[in-house]
Amino acid sequence: MLTETSLSIWGWGSLGIVLSLITFGPFVIFYLAFYILCFVGGGFVVTLLFGKTNSEKYLEQCEHSFLPPTSAGIPKCLEEMKREAGTIKIDRRLTGANIIDEPLQQVIQFSLRDYVQYWYYTLSDDESFLLEIRQTLQNALIQFATRSKEIDWQPYFTTRIVDDFGTHLRVFRKAQQKITEKDDQVTGTAEDLVDTFFEVEVEMEKDVCRDLVCTSPKDEEGFLRDLCEVLLYLLLPPGDFQNKTMRYFVREILAQGILLPLINQLSDPDYINQYIIWMIRESNCNYEAFMNIIKLSDNIGELEAVRDKAIEELQYLRSLDTAGDDINTIKNQINSLLFVKKVCDSRIQRLQSGKEINTVKLAANFGKLCTVPLASILVDNVALQFFMDYMQQTGGQAHLFFWMTVEGYRVTAQQQLQVLLSRQKDGKHQTNQTKGLLRAAAVGIYEQYLSEKASPRVTVDDYLVAKLADTLNHEDPTPEIFDDIQRKVYELMLRDERFYPSFRQNALYVRMLAELDMLKDPSFRGSDDGDGESFNGSPTGSINLSLDDLSSVSSDDLIQLHAYISDTVYADYDPYAVAGVCNDHGKTYALYAITVHRRNLNSEEMWKTYRRYSDFHDFHMRITEQFENLSSILKLPGKKTFNNMDRDFLEKRKKDLNAYLQLLLTPEMMKASPILAHYVYDFLENKAYSKGKGDFARKMPPLIPKTDSDPEHCRVSAQLDDTVDDNIPLRVMLLLMDEVFDLKERNQWLRRNIKNLLQQLIRATYGDTINRKIVDHVDWMTSPEQVADLVKRFRDAFWPNGILAEAVPCRDKAIRMRTRIAGKTKLLSIMPDELKHIIGAETTRKGILRVFEMFQHNQLNRRMVYVFLEGFLETLFPQYKFRELFNKLHSRSMQMQKYKQKLQTSQAPSLQKR
């Protein structure tokens, strides 16, 4: 059925199409399509026109409805940007002082021009951003200036800077000592010194080490960025600081554009050397100082630079065509240059060979040293301190102190009697009071040095002492009352082999000659023969080694001493047993027999001597007091309170004492301390041993125990004495002299004399107003005129003639080396002779050259600049915890981490015991 219906539809449809084609023709299809398209298009147009009309009516109805008006958007922004920029007004007041504000404004302008404007104008012509940056910088400077006016800068300039510089120098000196003590000291490099320096720094500072900031450029830049951000937080208004874009721009300008270039310049060794030469440009170079520097130099680069320049000058002089008087001048110049070249070649050869001086030649020339009479030694401050050290080592200090005390008494007595005579002429009577004072002083000298109670006692003829005592009892004291005994003491020191004759054969005598500048090379005076190799002439680098080598030279070198505790059977109560137990008035003790062999070139001796353990203990205390370095090497067997007469214990103690004795008699030990041989020989002599310490002193611990904290391992300020008179200038001078010239190693007599001399110098120069003058000087340094001058120097250094200075090309190495030589020569030339007379020529040279050498390391100079900067900020912002901040910023230091691990390792055993 469905099939039939489908066929019917197709049939009728086909019939309709055929009839249409027959009736209307073949174009009927195109007409039909056209009519349909016109109908659809007309309907679309009518719908569009109707919708537009209705939409306009709807918008008119909603115009005054509750909806907000449409935003101007981008057209409004474009319209604002097209407006002309108005005149920008800048408040140029910064510090309140026009003399400072003007150069500061120029620095700000130059900084923005060279670090911001050159790239910003390629992006935009709008200057509001530049104005914001400038205003931010000015706000920071205003806050900085306001804060600076509220600070008292006197402690910073008089104490903090001195402390920082002195501590820096102490760390450098200790680092040099550590390098020298290492086995590979000959091959030590600048890198080793820098690493050791920061190791010592963390040991001294305990909680901070600046190695990363000073050695890693990346860490240094990060440190400066963090520091500048902290400063901006303190100096800027909160609104400006919260603007990150502005803050980052200002931070980079300060860190990368100002601070980093300034630190690079201040820490450049060549810049420092040139600045030193410029500062003392008015002083003329001394030929002798120049030759000393060449012969003291241990830098082959310096010597090669001087030698090459000498060769260049020689070639130039030889090329000149001269006649008459000029030829003699040129010949003298050529001879001088040849001598300089020869000295440089000789020094370079010694350094390359690794041998400073021939020790055999040194020993052979030992007897050729010039002789300084005892009378001259006693009146010279420098010579006297070395003789005093020697007399203390040999136990003869009482004779020397007696002689010096009598000299002081004589001068004082003469002055008092002259005053007494002048007052008597004026009708004033104070005779009894003056004579009473003189008698008290004379009796005090007698009791301290000559009476039977004196310890130690000066040994002179008994009849002279008795005569003096009788005079003191029955006559008025005179300035000449001690003359006879003083002459005898002088003769004793002069003739006795223990004193002056042995002193001339001791290393201290050679060091004394070096300090007196009496080891000069005759060739310095103009002869062209010799290269300065002879020992007696050389004030040079060879002295540094030769003086140490000379410590091993002794008059007893040809004497060999051997001793051991004999091994025999015990015999109770036998005084001649080797380790016998003896009984003396009810007291039982052990006795050890020591067999001693003494051998020299012509004979050999052997004897036995007997010593108790208490004798060994007393002897050990005496030598460790005289030679402190022995306390860490020699270990005496300990005491035992109970069962100390047990045979097993005595056998063990005998072995330990034998080992102690053998270590003491090793050639290395004896040569390290030549004077020690006298103590050892006295102990081993076949005679009753005379104890230098009483029983009470040996049994009781020291009243003031030594502290574990070594003053050398702390900051310089830890040793400041605020109770001394004139404390500001005196402590500054003493601290600087202590660190520069290492005076702490010298005896207290010298340091006391230096202190007294400085006090007299200060009072003679400034009177009692020295503190007031220092305050005035600090005020002058921080005055607007001086601050303005510093700002102008900074501006002219970085923007000469208003143009950013180009990077200074690195100068040729040879030029830099010659600049170092010139700087050292200048420094030595300006050293006054008075200073050399006070502390010695050699000590003065070493101190000055140590300071100069400290400035020759860029990383160490950076450390000093950062220390000064940190101290400056801590002073400027005392209410903020800048010290803790710096500790955190430096906490990533590898040296600091190693130090903490070392502390934890050392503390672990004690914690486990607890």
C-alpha cells in the first residue's frame, strides 16, 4: 500500500513538471528563484529598520535612568598625554646649608642624567617620573642630613675608627704570623694570606666574617642592595618606600652607581699608593731609604720593575753626547744606576733560590759586629731595653735595676738640693723635710737591693755595704752616697762573663744593632763594589731571617751535654740510690741519681748529681716563667698525694722524668733558647740545688690565674683604659703605636717610657686643653665647609667638568710596582729620627712596612672600607639594631660556618660529660 502511494506521488509530480515546462518554457525555474529571494530580502530590510527605530526609542527612555554614565577610558588618557607639560618646580633645599646643597644637587642631577635619563627618554618624554625619583632622593638626603646633625661624632672619630683600624691591623699581623709558622711558608701566596686573614677575623670577631662580601662580586652587589633597601626604609616616607618601581630605581642608583664605584676606588691598592705619595709629596725621597726598600723587598715584581727602569735610564744616559763638566755628572749617575741594577739582580737571585742568607757565612761574621760600649748602652733607650731583656734572662736584672735606680736617685737628689739652696738664700727653711725625703729614698734603695732581706740581692763587697749602712745611720744622704757601690756594679756587669761579654755574643745584641741602625752596608755610601751581601752591612731583608737564624748561634755551640736518670736497683734509705726512698728527719721522699756527660773539643767529663721531684718541679717553674713558649712543649709529670712512695709509681715517674730530661736536652730545644743552657747546666751541676721558688710558692696556685682569653684574640677596644689621664689622645696614640710597631712584645719599661714621652709631648704641644682641641677638630671636620669640600671632591672625581668619568685604564704592572717602591720610600723618608730613637730603627721600619703591605691587598682593603661603613651606620642610627643586621647579612660566610662547626665539635665532649 505504501509503495503504491509513493509511486503515485512521483507520478503526479513528474506530470506537473512536464506540463509547466510545456506551458511556461525552460526559464520557469529562474523566475521562481528570483521571486523567492526578493521576498526574503524585503523581509530582512523591514525587520532591520523596525529594530533601529525601537532601539533609539529605548535608549532615549534609559538616558535618565539609574545606570552610571559611561567612562571616558582611553580617549581621556590620550587627551591628558597630549597636553603640554607644565613647569616643574624643585625645592633645592637639602641640608640647610647652601654651601653643601649646591654640589649635592649637582651630584643628583649628574646621577639621574647618566644613569636614568639616557635610556628613559627613548621610552617617554614625560618628566614626572624623573621628578619623582629626584624628589625621593632629596627626601632621603634631607632625613640623612637631619639625623647627622643630631649625632655626636666625637666618639666615632676618636675611638671607633681607631679601634677598627687597629683591629684590622692586628688581624693582618696575626695572619702574617700564621703564614710564617706554616711549613710551606716559602710558597705562601697572596691568596693564602687572604684566606688566613679571614680565618683570624672570625676567631677575633666571633660572630661575623666578611669574606664573601670582600671576595665575591655577586655577594657584594647583593649586600649593597640589601643595605641600600634598609637605608631607604629608614629615610623615605612610607608612601615613597611602598612604590616598588621607584624604590628599585633609587636602590640601584645608590648601590651600583655611587657606593660600588666608590668602594672599588677606595680599595684599589694602586690608588692608595698614589694617594700616599700625593699626601707626602713635599717630602724628598731619601737615597738611603730607597736602597733599604730595595734590599728589604721580597716581591720579585717590584725588583724587576726597578731594574728595568734602571736599564732604560742607563741606555738613555749612554746615548747622550756630552762634554765638559756634564760628563762627570752623567758618569756618577751611570755608576749609581749600575749599583741599583746590581742590588736588584742580587736580591732577585736570592729570592728565586729561596735562601735569604748563608747561615755559615752569618756565623763566620758573627765576631765582626761593631762594638757598642756598655756605657753607651746604659744611656740609650733602645739599647737599654735589649740589655734589660738579656739581664732578666740571665738573672742579673737586680744589678741593672740597681744601677738605673741609683742614676735616678742622683738626679733627683741634685735637683732637690739645688731647690733647697735657692730657698735658703730666699730665707725659706725646709731643710729637714727635704733631707727626710732623700733619706727615705736612699733607705728604700738599700732595703730593696743591698740588705740581707733583699730578693734578689745585689752581690757586692760586704765592707762597701756596711760602709753605706753606717753612712745612712749617721750622716745626711748626698747624691753621691751610692757611687762606690754603683761603680762596683758597673764593673761587675762589664767584666762578668754572664753579663755584658755574653750579651755581645747573643742574638739580642744583633737585634739591638739593627734597631740602632748599626748594620748598614758600607756599599750604601757610594762604592760600586759589593752587592750588600755582607752581614754587618745589611739593614735589609736578610736581617729579617738572619736575626732569627742567629738565635741558634751560641757561645756554647761546641759543648755537648747529655744526661739521663741511671737505671739501678732501689735501695731504701740510701741517699746514693738511683730512685731511692730517703728519710730525712721523719720525712720520706724519693731521690733520683742523674748521670751527666759533658763533652767539648778538648775534654770530656762525667759526674752524677742527685735531685728530688720537688727540685724538678722548681726548675720547671723557673724556666717556664723565663721562657713562656716552653710551657706548651715541656710537660712535667704530675704530683701524687697518696701512695707516692709506691715502687711502681716511682718507676713510672722515673721514666717520665727521664723523657722530660731528654726532650729538654735536644739540640733543637737548646738552640731555640740559648739562655736556657745556663739554667740546665746549673740544674745538672754536681752540687746542692738551690731552689728559686719557696715551698709555699710551689704548692700554692697563682693568685691571679691566667685567663683563657688571649688579648691578641680580641678587638683593640677591649684593652682601652678609660682611667688614664688625657685618655682621648693618649689611648689613641698608644693603641696605634702598639699595633703598628707591635710594642706589646716589648718589655713594660719601654712601653712605660713611651707613654710618659707621649704625655710630655701632648702637654708640651697642647697643654691641658688637648681634649678640648680634639673636640674642636672633630667639629671642624664635620663643619659645613669641610662636608661641602668632600662633596665637591666626590663630584669632581666621578664627574670631572660635569662629564661622567670614564673607567680608568689599569696601569701597567711595572708602573704599579714602581709606585709601590716610591710609596714605601716616601713613608720611610718622613719617619722622624726621634721615633727611631724611642722604639728603634728596625722596629720602625717593620711597623711602617707592615702597614704599607696591609694596603696592598684589594680584598683586605674592601674589608676595612666595609668595617668603617658599618661603624658609621651604627653611629648614625644607634636606636636600630644594625649590628644584628650586619651579622645576618654576613651569616652565609663559609669561614663563619666552619668556625661554628669547630665550636660545636670542641663543645661536644663537655656536653657529653654533663
